[in-house]
Amino acid sequence: MSKKLLLISLFVFIYLFISKLYAAENIIVGGYIFPPFVEKDNNGKTKGITLDLIKSLNEIQNKYHFSFILTSARRRYLAFEQKQFDALFFENILWGWQNHPVQASKVFLFGGEVFIALKSKAKTQNYFNSLEERSISAMLGYHYKFADLNSEPNYLRSKFNIHLSTDEKMNIQLVLSNRMDIAIVTKSYLDRFLLENPSTKSKLLISRKLDQEYKHTILLRKEVSLDIDEMNSFIDKLVETGKLKTVLNKYGIKS
């Protein structure tokens, strides 16, 4: 192939790609640090299941182009009101969205949160029964069942001896270093942490009972042209093609 013909072919490819991109309606997906769904690597680059799922959605259809914007757990409601994004993945309408113009997709993944403590301090599961008597490390902006799904820091501090952070790994390490009695962590993140740090498993007592069971959905702004039935059909296609399973397996999560 001549150099001239190669350049023409490349130009046509770029033109078709850009035309396709501009023809598709952009759906902005918001996300906050919520490992392993959204997290940052050692270089500060955002990664996680949500971003991999966005890539998969763009591969199975061309009517919409999904993109990502990072917000924070506490700021996500204001960012939504300001129309900075149109959708949230791995979210639940009970997490403070009842009075917002959103629709929830079908549940496509289950999960949950567990409590952990040092075995040297926590001899039995009863250790997790009296949270008011323990120091607790938790995530800022998260809705916990033990706190009646109230995520306000002032409320949490008035009811519990609680430390709020934005890093689940740090919360686990605070327990391992005996600086906090208990940490509440997502089971999916804990499973991966123990896989990467196997020597810590024997040191920790993990609650058998979940604080809450996650029923993960996609929350979608009502005003966008993508409706919830179409979003559900995309979820079905991700399941049927095996793309959802592939993404989840990458992070050690069973669908």
C-alpha cells in the first residue's frame, strides 16, 4: 500500500470515528472513591469497575457515548443538581436519592459491608454487637445501616466514636495498627485486600453479619433521552455477552 493511500485510509478512519462519536449522545457517569468500583492507582489515575463498565457499554452500542467524571461521596448530590453528570453506577436510591429526579435500573450486583476487628481484642462475634462502645473507622459520605443511613458527619460523631476517612485501605490499617477498634469496609474491597495481603487474614475477625446488603443499580437522570428500559436492555446485553462477568472477575467479584 502506497504512503498516499495509507494516509487517505487513516483520514477516513479518523473521520468515521469522530463522526460516530459526535452522532452519539453523551451520557456522563459520575463516580466517587468507592473501591473497587472507583479508585485511584499509585499515580493518581482513576480506575475501577465503573470505568471498565463504561468502556464495555461503549463497545456494545453506538447510540450513546458514556464518559466519566469524578466527584466525591458527599458532593455527589450537589454535583447532580448542577447537572455535572447524568448517571451513577453501583448506587442505590435509598442512599439519599429519594427526592431527586432519578430512576433506578434493575439490580445487577449484590454486595455488602462487614465489620472487622483484631482477633487479639475481639474474641467472638459479640464484639460487633455494641458499636457505641467501640471506636469505629468508616468512610466519609457513606450511608451505613447501623447509623440509620444517615451520612452526616455531625450526626455520626454525636452517636458514635467514629473516624471518617476517604480511604478504605487506611481504615483497615487503623484496625491492624490497633488505633481503632473496628472498621466497616465493603466486602468486595476486603476480599481483594486480603488476597493482596494474605498475612493479615489471620489477625482479623470479620463479622458474619452484614451491616447492609448492597443491591447495586444504575441511577439515571429522568430528563435524559436514555430511559431506564433501554438502560436495563444494555445491562442484559452486558450479561449475555459475558462482558459484565469479565469485568467483575478482573476485580475478584463473583456475579
